[in-house]
Amino acid sequence: MSGAKIFFCWAAVAILSCLFVQFAGAQITDPSEVTALKTIRNSLIDPFNKLKNWDSGDPCTSNWTGIICYNSTLSDGYLHIQELQLLKRNLSGNLSPELGRLSYMKILDFMWNNISGSIPKEIGNITSLELMLLNGNRLSGPLPEELGYFPNLNRIQIDQNQISGPIPKSFAYLNKTQHFHMNNNSISGQIPRELSRLPELLHFLLDNNNLTGHLPSEFSRLPKLLILQVDNNNFSGSTIPPSYGSMTQLLKLSLRNCNLQGAVPDLSQIHQLGYLDLSGNRLTGSIPSNRLSNNITTIDLSNNSLNGSIPSNFSGLPNLQRLSLENNNLSGPVPSTVWENVTLTGNKSLTLDFQNNGLSNIANALNPPANVTLLLAGNPVCANASQLNIVEFCQPQNVQAPGSLTNSKTSCNPCSTDSDFEINPSSPYPCFCAAPLKVGYRLKSPGLSDFRPYVYDFEEYLTSGLRLSLSQLYIASFLWEEGPRLRMYLKLFPNNTNLFTASEVRRIRSMFTGWEIPDSDIFGPYELLNFTLGSYESVISNPSKSNLSTGAMVGIVLGAIAGAATLSAVITMLILRRHSKYRLVPKKRSLSKIPVKIDGVKDFTFEEMALATNNFSDSTQVGQGGYGKVYRGVLADGTVVAIKRAQQGSLQGSKEFFTEIELLSRLHHRNLVSLIGYCDEEDEQMLVYEFMANGTLRDHLSGSEGVRISWIVCSLFV
Ligand SMILES: *[C@@H]1O[C@H](CO)[C@@H](O)[C@H](O)[C@H]1NC(C)=O
Ligand SMILES: *[C@@H]1O[C@H](CO)[C@@H](O)[C@H](O)[C@H]1NC(C)=O
Ligand SMILES: *[C@@H]1O[C@H](CO)[C@@H](O)[C@H](O)[C@H]1NC(C)=O
Ligand SMILES: *[C@@H]1O[C@H](CO)[C@@H](O)[C@H](O)[C@H]1NC(C)=O
Ligand SMILES: *[C@@H]1O[C@H](CO)[C@@H](O)[C@H](O)[C@H]1NC(C)=O
Ligand SMILES: *[C@@H]1O[C@H](CO)[C@@H](O)[C@H](O)[C@H]1NC(C)=O
Ligand SMILES: *[C@@H]1O[C@H](CO)[C@@H](O)[C@H](O)[C@H]1NC(C)=O
Ligand SMILES: *[C@@H]1O[C@H](CO)[C@@H](O)[C@H](O)[C@H]1NC(C)=O
Ligand SMILES: *[C@@H]1O[C@H](CO)[C@@H](O)[C@H](O)[C@H]1NC(C)=O
Ligand SMILES: *[C@@H]1O[C@H](CO)[C@@H](O)[C@H](O)[C@H]1NC(C)=O
Ligand SMILES: *[C@@H]1O[C@H](CO)[C@@H](O)[C@H](O)[C@H]1NC(C)=O
Ligand SMILES: *[C@@H]1O[C@H](CO)[C@@H](O)[C@H](O)[C@H]1NC(C)=O
């Protein structure tokens, strides 16, 4: 390092700091959006102070929690808010009408908070809105008419709130909307028949509300509808429109506990129907005898007043998991062919619940295979149970939950003390430690009753949707809940490396939060319950345009500080060493060649460095500069370090390497991260620093981005 370079460096710091101060004075986010955001924040209650950084700086260029902006200015010269992502931040209070000023916004996400009050009608002003995600709050009051005029809305999720009043007729104008998720509210009145105009509607979930009137027969005209789920409403006096049998694209029809009467319609023309639940109504007449789709997994007609015999059309359905006909008035013989031609290999099973009917005899001996559960209690045929040799089927039983899973711990040694590392049980390498992303996930309307045979299909579906390898997904647990819905806890691991890159973390997260994972016919729509970034939080929240992460910057900045702050010492040393023997250090060096024994600074072998960084894999790289690359590594003892690896030849034989080691080992200022060690072999020179948690250094540097950026520029000359 020459005096000239150091002078230049200081000059650069000064100039860039000045530039930054001026630059920071001019906000570049649309000022009306900045004002709106402050008002929005003031109407929220934020007990954990999650939005404290909304106080200062600029939403798009400082690190404002939950704000994602367009990556360039629009024609008005301003940056604009593209997404407001506030999933599960323990917020309460109200939604401010000022949300309507964020008129370029595409994603509005307040999921799983505790927000009350009503949905402000001004939200209808956000004409670019694509995803309205307000589920899991305590919002009340009616749905504003204005919500019907979004020209680009793809998804409305307001489920699990306390919304009341009717569905506005204006919703019939949402002609790009595919997903209506409004279940678990107190929405009342009739389903507007006008909604049958919606050209793109795929999923209509309005279960657990207070709807009344008739099921609109016009819904059969919805060209794309896949799921119609309106369980637990009160359509007193309504029948199931026979026209529903002509919705040939339908995958799931769920009308449980709706106080419906009349007959079960013929649904045999719905070619891919996978799930049918008409239970808990007042349906009468006999069960249509036409055969349902081969795709059907679940048929639930229980708790009605159906009569006649059980038709033979339930036989030979290859994917059937559950046939529930209990608590009806069915008579005639117990069907003995339902399980015929059904292959129950592996963990497949079939439950046939015929309890509490009028079944009076058996035509053939009953020999269902082991994985068929046949329940006949409460039928006249059980009066002769022992005579007919069917005692085992006549025990009254509640059908047990169709399996849950909590994976136990593996027999591996625990991962390093870096607490975010976990063993990836799906990895082809045993006991492989890496930092996962953890996702609380729930299938909201699955087309199956028993998940166990579908676990592999699910893993394949989700990983291909996320463009990951199969070994990157681990299902830590799954559990059936009311609905029925299937809650899961997923862990996503890097692909055979220890860490995801920041861009990969961002990509995966936005696939979940932007509903970019394609829907599955069998698994249906998903809910995002939580998304835990863990140690990636700091990596991805850093808005810097530089491709350096905070950790890397810290390392580089320290190098620069150390150099500059001890200017005179360096020069002195350089002069002293100009003619010294170190100049003649041969190309192939060994540790013994380092002439000075430096207290408290370890020498590492190349192997140790390679191990710590997964062989210097790209995924552990956190930065790059003129001198070479910076990696985040984990030493054998679990210490997380930043490893600065000189480009081959860049420091070859030079004095800077030794100088930096010596200087850093002497500097024990509280603001500096300490040098832990170095590696100097095989033509390689590396410096190993303590890896600093984000923000620590910046706090000491008075919080100015400008100073930080200048230091980085500076370090490129050092
Ligand atoms: C900016 O955003 C657009 C659209 O969202 C995207 O296509 C483009 O790649 C982004 N550019 C950069 C530099 O990230
Ligand atoms: C949010 O609140 C819940 C309970 O109200 C609590 O269990 C949880 O820890 C809180 N979350 C955070 C991140 O503070
Ligand atoms: C919503 O739009 C109306 C009409 O364009 C305008 O008068 C009103 O100020 C807007 N409200 C908000 C909060 O943006
Ligand atoms: C939600 O807010 C209400 C009051 O505003 C409070 O009583 C309740 O405990 C909160 N619930 C959670 C889960 O934080
Ligand atoms: C949606 O409806 C509006 C008003 O009826 C119409 O102007 C627009 O072209 C429609 N868009 C689509 C995609 O059909
Ligand atoms: C549904 O409406 C009835 C009366 O119409 C009312 O008594 C009941 O409380 C409502 N239920 C809910 C969950 O709002
Ligand atoms: C089972 O397969 C056999 C041979 O293909 C066929 O004759 C029989 O009708 C099938 N049974 C049922 C219930 O589908
Ligand atoms: C299916 O039957 C086999 C053999 O009887 C048994 O090992 C397996 O656990 C059963 N599977 C289920 C899901 O009941
Ligand atoms: C996320 O959701 C899963 C599944 O419900 C749950 O097991 C986990 O505890 C949740 N994590 C957080 C941080 O809330
Ligand atoms: C994961 O890594 C393997 C090689 O280790 C590669 O073949 C595969 O394509 C990678 N998968 C993804 C999704 O990048
Ligand atoms: C229905 O079954 C066919 C044939 O097995 C399969 O190709 C298709 O994907 C299934 N559809 C659904 C919705 O499961
Ligand atoms: C950005 O803000 C988040 C949340 O407040 C915080 O966790 C993170 O450390 C911040 N990142 C930087 C680089 O300041």
C-alpha cells in the first residue's frame, strides 16, 4: 500500500460522503406514497416495533420493512411501491384509507396479523392490484362495493376474518380474478347469480359463512370453475341444481352442512371429479347409479336421508380412499364388490363407512383385504353378526384421523453451533448440515382424504413448481385440521451446499408470497402461514445496489479502516521492509515461512478453508472485490467467519498480506471485528475474520450508507 493510494482513498471517502449526504436529501420514492405509508403506519399498532425503520430515510432506498419497490423509476421520475409484504408481524389496529394512494401496488399482504376495523373502500383505488391478501385478521364490517372494480385482481383472500354483510354484486366485474377465498367469515345473503359471468374463476371458497338463499344454478356456466366449496352455510330449502352435473371441468364439490334438500344430482359426466362431499344435508331419494370419475378419492354422502340400496357404481374406482354413507336410510345388501379391482399397495387404504343404515343382508361372504376398513355397526345385518361371520365389521367406530406425521430426530451429531444449521434428512449425503428456509404451509381444499400415499407426488409437485431438486424439500410434519385442511411444516434446503444465495432466497420467497407456484389439481390451493428466513434475514433485507452482502462489507470495510487508520504505521513498515528478506519469499510457501509469530492469530490449512466454505462454492460466496472473493464459512468448531481469499497472484509475494495480518492482530478497537487467522499455502492467501451480524458496524459508523459505500470503494485500492 503506497502513501499515494492511501491519500487517494481518504479523498474518495470524503468526496463520496459529501455526495451521499446530498443524494440522501432528495427522496426518490413518490412523496405522496411516502406520506401515505406514514399514515398507514400510524393507524397500525406495532407492539414489537417491527416497522420502526419506517421513521427515517426513503421507503425504496432505505431498508423499510415489508416494502418492495419497482426496480426503476416510472415516467414521473419517481420510484413506486410495488408490494407491501407484512405477513405475520403481530400488527393490530386498523387499515388506513391512505392505502388507496399506493396506486401502483401489485401485492397487498397483511396476512396473519390481528388487524381490526373494516376494509377501507379506498383500497379500490389501487387499480394495479393483483393480490389482495388480508386473511387471518379480525377485519369486520361489509365488503365495499369498490373492491369489485380491480381490473387486474387475480386473487382475493379475506378468509378467517369477521366480515359480514353480502357479497357485493360488483364482484361480477372482477373478470381477471381466479381465486375467491372468503371462507370463515360471517358473510350473509345470497350468492349473487351475476358471479356466474366471471370468465376466469377457478376456486370459489366460501365455506363457514352465513350465506342463505339458493345455490345459483347459473354457476354451471362458469367455464373454468374447478373448486366449489361452500360448506357450513344455510341454503335452507335450496336443492343442488341438476345443472351442476354439466360442469365437466369441476374437480371438487363440497356442500357439507348446507341444509340442502332434494336429490343427489347425477355427477357422472364430470370426468375428473376427485372429491365429493354432500354430507350433513337433508338429501332424499336414492343414490344415482351412474359411475363417478376414476379420479374420485372421496365420496361423502353421510348424514342425509338417502334411501334405496347402495349401487354397484362404487366398485372398481381405482383411487378411492373413503366412501362415507353412514347415517342414512339405505337398505338392501352390503355391497361386497367395492374393493374389487382396487389395488391397495404400499400405504394405500380404503375406508367404507356404512354405519347406521338399513342394510339387511350380505350377498357374498365379506373378505375385504387388510387395508380396507369396513364399518357396518347400526345395520340390521349386525343382528346376525356371528352367524354371518361379520362380527369384526359390526363394532361401532369413529373413523380415525387419516394419519399425521411428525418426523423424529435423526441419529446424526448436531450441526455446528451456528444455530441456523440443520441436518437435511432428504439429502443424499448423510448428516449434511445446511441453513434451511422454513415454511408454514396449508392445503386449503385438498382433493384427497389420506395424504400418505401422495407424499411423494406432493414433494415432486412442490419442488418442480419451485424449480428445486427433490432432495431440497423436507416435510417436517403434517396434520389434518378442520375443513378438512392439511397443515404442513416444510423445510427447504440449499442444493448440496450449506447456504442459499441471497437471490435464491428472494426468488423462493417471492414464489410463495406471490402465489407463483402453479396450482395442483389434486392438492388444490395453498395458504402461506409463515416464512422463516432465519439467518438469511439480514442478507436479503439489505437494499444496497452492490452485490456485496453486509457480512462481506464488514470484512472489507475493516480492512480499509485498519489500513487507513494506521497510515503512518503502514508506511513505516513498508519502508522498513523494502529491502528485507520477505521480498524473496518463494512462490510455494509454507506456514513456516511466515516470519512473525502473531499472538492470537491462527494459521489455517488450505483444507480447513475448503471445508469451511464447501470447497469455495458459489453459494457460500458473499462478496467480490478487486482483490478476490469473500466467503462465509463455518469452521470445524462452529465459528462463523468471513474468509477473504486473494485472487491468485494479486497479493503474491507482496507485503500487504503480512502487514494486514500484523496490523489487524494489534488493533483491538471495540468497533472492529477481529482477525481470527490466515491461510498461506498452495499459492493461496486468505484472511479469516469474525463474521459480524448485520448492522453492528453500521451502528458504530453513525448509520450512514455513504460512509459505508465509500469505504468499499476505498478498500478496492488497498
Ligand atoms: C426489474 O423488474 C422487471 C419486472 O419486474 C424485471 O423484468 C427486470 O428483470 C428487473 N430488473 C432488474 C435489474 O432487476
Ligand atoms: C406475536 O404474538 C404471538 C402471540 O400474540 C406470540 O406468540 C409471538 O411470539 C409474537 N411474535 C413475534 C415475532 O413477536
Ligand atoms: C380514490 O380515488 C378517488 C377518485 O379518483 C379520489 O377522489 C380519492 O381521493 C382517492 N382516495 C385515495 C385514498 O387515494
Ligand atoms: C388481538 O388484539 C386484541 C385487542 O386488540 C387482543 O385482545 C388480542 O389478544 C390480540 N390477539 C393476538 C393473538 O395478539
Ligand atoms: C373486464 O370487464 C371490463 C368492463 O366490463 C372490460 O372493459 C374489460 O375489457 C374486461 N376485461 C377482460 C379481460 O375481459
Ligand atoms: C348468522 O345469521 C344468524 C341470523 O341470521 C345469526 O343469528 C348468527 O349469529 C349469524 N352467524 C354468524 C356466525 O354471524
Ligand atoms: C374387476 O375386473 C374384472 C376383470 O377385468 C371384471 O370382470 C369385473 O367386472 C371387475 N369388477 C368390478 C367391480 O369392476
Ligand atoms: C396395508 O396393509 C399392509 C399389510 O397388511 C400393512 O403392512 C400396511 O401397514 C397397511 N397400510 C395401511 C395404510 O393400513
Ligand atoms: C410456522 O408454521 C408451522 C406449521 O403450522 C409451525 O409448526 C411453526 O411453528 C410456525 N413457525 C412460526 C415461526 O410461527
Ligand atoms: C442441484 O445440484 C445438482 C448437482 O449437484 C444438479 O445436477 C441439479 O441440477 C441441481 N438442482 C437445481 C435445482 O439447481
Ligand atoms: C385423473 O386421472 C387421470 C388418469 O389417471 C390423470 O391423468 C389425471 O391427472 C387425473 N386428474 C386429476 C385431477 O387428478
Ligand atoms: C433491515 O431491516 C430488518 C428488519 O428491521 C433487519 O432485521 C435487518 O437487519 C436490516 N438490514 C440492514 C442491512 O440494515
